[in-house]
Amino acid sequence: MKRICIKIGSNVLTNENGELNTSRIKNIVHQISSLRNQGIQCILVSSGAVAAGKSKVKLPAKIDTVSARQVWSAVGQVELLNTYSSFLSEFDIGCAQVLVTKQDFRTREHYLNMKNCLNSLLNNGILPIINENDAVSVTALMFTDNDELSGLIASMMDVEALYLLSNINGIYTGNPNDSNSTVIQTVNGDINRLKQYITTQKSNFGRGGMLTKCTIAGRVAKSGIPVHIANGAIDNIVLELINSPDKVNHTSFTASKKASTVKQWLAGSDGFEKAELVINKGAEEALLSKEATSLLPIGIMNMIGDFEKGDIIKIIGSTGKVIGLGKTQYNKSKAESYIGTTGAKPLVHYDYLFLY
């Protein structure tokens, strides 16, 4: 391996009282130093800012939820980065804070600008520590949680593996506290069957849960990057996963064929679509076949919303199920003129199509 992404959840980084678990952070830093000595570049997506802020600032009960989160994240981010920086300096490793919002992924230009920034940091030996900018991400267009953010970063930076560190060993066949439940070791392909096992309970200090991890892991694996969900409370867990993965009790998602960088960008563009296209059963079957197929206007039943050339659109099947996302080759007006005709140029070329 040459480059990996590690995501650490709030429940791994905080104690029960909400304060930062400095011994855990110190071990994470030790692992990153060891990986760098093996020639592996690390990208760290770290939660914990809101939890750290809660332990530092006591707010009045009457304050609204959005304002409280803004204050805690702004204060806690300083505490979190200072802790990382202090431990990293012992290994002569510099770090950089990278705070992002989901809108930073909204266009290909923004996407490539961020990718260039992270590449520049890595090429200069600096560890990027990435978190959502909760101080300004207060609208409906937020990341589901940092699992989603880490998936987008992993695809963007073309890493060779994504490690999602939680406070349990992986995805269980039942309640993790039930002695009869076991960890599902390998997931290969369809993740829908897993949802029957997964609780919707969320972490104490974060917004996410195992259901989100499963969804993100499945999508990232489909784009060509293997994903490992493991227990971040175990010392040196990432080192063990890299050196002896078969000996670690965890859940791994097998990667599909590597997707192009454009398809990887589209995979993370959910929420940025300008319009929705409802396609007929024939077009749906063609797109979901093993053949590389583009979306032709003749297969479109309905277009909801307006779009221009280069916009992202959501593709919906005849039964209402979302099939994927695509980038349009021309605008809605031209697409309408082609509906029902044969021989028209594809509205979404296969190279600019990501299917869930």
C-alpha cells in the first residue's frame, strides 16, 4: 500500500464523560508514524470536535441546538488539533487542519481544487486532519456524518483502503451485546441483506451509526476501494489490519473493479443533482446489465426539474427506485426534443454515469 484513509469516530476518541481520550489519540499517532516508516501516506478524518467542545464549554439550557453545535465544534476543533499536533511533534510529523463542507464537493472544479490541496500536503510530508466544518454546516446539505466524508475523501484521493474505526468490531448478525451475535467477516456485493442486522442507534457524541457505515462502505467498495470496519479502541488496530487482516475480527468490504475518477466524483455527488429523470423498464434493464450502456433520451419517461449541460441528474427507475447519478451532455430543452426518437446522442454517457 502507498496511501490509506483512516476515519475515527467520536466514541473512539472520547471518554464516557465526553472529554478527549488522549491515550487513544496518542496510539493513533503512533500507528500513523509506523505506517509512514513503511512508506504509507495517511489521510486522517477525525471526529471528536463537538465532544471536545462540550467538555470545555457549558452552555445555557435555553440555547438552540444549531448554535450549541456551532460553539462546541469551533472550540473543540482547536482542542482536538492541538492534541494531535502535540503528539505528532514527538515523531517530527507536521499536521494541517482541513475543514470542509458538503458543498465543497458540488462541482468538479471545487473537487479538483481540494484534491490538489490534499496532494500538496501529503507530498510535503504533512498529515491532513480532516473534519466537517460544523461551525458553518448547519443546513440540510450536511454530510450524514464523517463516515460519508471519509468515503468521499477516499474516492477523491484514490486510496488503496479505507478504515472506519468504531467502538465495536464490525457489523454483527444481531445486537453486539448479545453473546449469540457474531461479526460478519466479509461483504461482497449487495449490502441490502445486511440492513436486517443493523441497529439504527447512533453514537453518543456523533451523528452517525452502523447503518451509515454500511451504506458508505458498500458505495466506496463498489467504486474500487476495499473498506474495513473495525474497533478503534484496540491498540494498533490499523497496523494489525494492514499486516495480518485475516487475524483481526472485523468486517471487510471487498472492492469491485476500480472506477474512473469521474465516476468516483459522481459517487459522492448525491444531493447536488439539479433534476431527476424517470426512465422506463427497458432503459433500466439496459443500464443495469453487464454491458457498458449510456442513457438515451428514448428511455426517459419523465424529467423533473431543469438542467443544463454538465449538470448532475438523479436517475430513477420505473418503480421509483434510485438507480444512480449522471452528468448531462446537453440541456433539458434539447433532451425534450429527442424524447421518443431513435439515434439521438446519449443524454448521459456511460463514462459520466455512476450506478448504485
